[in-house]
Amino acid sequence: MYRAAIWTVASFLGVLLLALVFTIGYVSSDDDGGATVQDTPRDRDTEPSGSDIDFDTLNEILDILKDDYFGRDFLSDDQLYEAAINGMLDSLADTGTFYIDPRTYEFSLDSSGTYEGIGATVSEQDEEIRITSFFPDSGAEAAGVLAGDVVLAVDGESTAGWPLDKAVRRIRGPEGTTVTITVRHVDGTEEELTVTRTRVRVASITTSPPGGVLRDALGNDVSDFAYLRIFRFTAPTPDEVEAVVREAEESGKRGLIIDLRGNPGGLLDETVATADLFLDGGTILIEIDRDGNERVFNARPGGAALTIPIVLLMDEFSASGSEVLAAALRDNDRGIIIGETSFGKGTVNSPRDLQDGGAIYVTVGQWLTPNGVLIDGVGISPDIEVTPGPFDPLYDPLEDVQVHRAIEHLRSLTVGEETPVPVTVAP
């Protein structure tokens, strides 16, 4: 039995959560996340073949560069070594298969949800490194880093042309050290910020909505619906979510908003266990390995919140584990999705430790929604599309139209009709 981790390498600066590799990966465990698992083999017509390539040629090239290259004094064995590895993996055109150098791997996020870094999440958009969010009480927040900032330089060096993993390696680091980043805010202004790295405990969930208070489109406080934002799926997440939903049902809440915007994933077992809280049976997830074998994760009877109406909020940065949860609830008729089309990360990846102290994550399969849909590279389309979301320059947390639309939908389930609200905001 394996324990699956939706390894969001580089969603955290300094933790490895790279937005380009929101993936589901496996590490050994005897825990199946509480769901029942059914394995179904399929026929495979072809088998992988071996290779006759002599990789000693790489060492030969390295020797030639050291002896004859004009800029040999500036060559770095480590950089050439990693470039060779990354060049080989990049040729696969698969963002789910990637190498992690020993230093980065050492500082990766542990399953309890802590790491050393500046306390922000990042993505790569239009060949730029963009801050997608930051954590409360983090070095990033204290220094004035804002969601939507584009990182232009790190310690004076331009990030132009940098892959996301390089930016992560340069920005993250040990607790107590500093890094200077130059950012371009969403209003176009640029600012140089010196950020002190800290040990960050990454919150798994919050019940505090955007703006601090749940309000409808007219500005009225809303107390009959519960709000739950899941930042990512870590070891404590199922218990934390269960406590919130049980309290919501016991206090008579008439609906639940689950906010998955900006959620890059996390641990698969914990994602499955979270979905299981809302289901009384049915399929949560289907995985297909490289041999075509199916592995079906089914919900167990008797979830903690089986009747409360649910709206899920998603955006373009909702990936992997958040997509698993959203698809599981929608395909089992337990909720609808409002917002924007999700990221589309549907590969299954396995981490393998390497003798240099680093690791390689390798794609070993794909996952499908309960209805058998492959979302990798496509994403999950919302039932009701509403913009702008939190990472849009037009977004105002005090006027969150996606939250407003969720409230209106939940109200419609009681009164029988919906009150229209704007789905876009004019510039």
C-alpha cells in the first residue's frame, strides 16, 4: 500500500511548492486515507525497452569543457550536473517529472506543514514569477509582499528567463537569513523588499472569509452559512475540516462555502479523507498506472456532513488535491463549483530518493474524476463562471463576487429562486 502525496513542489517559496508541478505523488505508507480501494488490472500491449546509450559521453563532454571552453573559469560542476539532469527531464515535456537538488529537498515542506522560507506561494505566468499568496505572520507579509506581485529580481539579479524552481531555490533559505526581492505590484509600481526568512507553520484551513466577515452582495452580514477555506491538504486537514463541518451542522448552518481558490494540493490520503467527510458512498478518485491498471478510491458510508448544501469556489490556481475534492463532491451530487476553470493537474507522481541527497519525482500514472474524466492540462470547468477572483487586479476582498454568488446560490436552495448578482466587474 502506498501513501499518496499531492506534492505541490514550490507553491511555497522556500518549501518547494512549484506551481508548475502540482502533482499527486506516492511515498510508502500503510495508511489508505480511510477510503476503500479497488484495483482493476488492464491489458498492456507493449513493454518498455532498455537503452544502449553510453552515458559516459556526458563525462567526456564535461572534460572537454573544462579543458577547452573559453569561459572555463566560470564553469560550475554543480550547475552543469544539474543542467544535464534537468535537460534530460525537460525533454519529456512533463512538468510532473522533475529533479530536486539536495539543498532544496532538505528544506522541503514536511507532512506536518512547516518549512523555512519567506512564507509565500508562487506560480509561473507569462514567463514571470508571480506571488499568488502569502501566509499570515510570515516574513513576506511583514516586508510588504502582496498577492499578485511579480518578482523581477532576487538579490539584485534579474529573474528574466528563470524557471520557477530556480526562483524558489534562490528565495528560500534557513530561518533568520534575509533575501532582497524586487517586485512589480499589480498597479505597475516597483519596490525592493528585504524579507527575513522564518520557520513557517502553514495553516491548513481558515474560517475567516475575505474581508474578515461573510457578507452578501448588498453588504449584509451573513450568519446562516459557514465559510471554510482550505489552503492545502496536510496531515491535520481532515480533522480540522471535520471539526468545522460538525460545528456548522450542529449550529444549524443552512449551507457551506468551501473555498479552494489558490489551493495547490497536498497529501492525497488527506484529500481523500476530506472528501469522505461529505459522502455516504460513491467514488472519490480513479487512478490509472502506466500499465493501465485502475485503482478506485471509494467513500465509506457515514460521513460527518452528508446533508448540508455545499458550494465550492475554484480558480486557475486550484490544482491537484483541490481538483480531486471538487470533482468528487460535484460528481457525487454533493455540491456545485463557482468561479473559474481550475489549473488542470491530473498526473500521479512518485518521489524517489537519490544518492546525491536529492530526489526525482516521476510521473507513474494519471488520475480521473469519479465520472472518468481526465483533467490534466484541461482543468475543471465551474458550473457557474464568475470573475474576478482573488488573483485578478480588479479583485476587492470586500466585494468578492464569487463569494456573493455562492451565498445567492445557497439562498436559492431555500427560497426556490436566485437573486442575480454581477459575474464580472467593469474596469
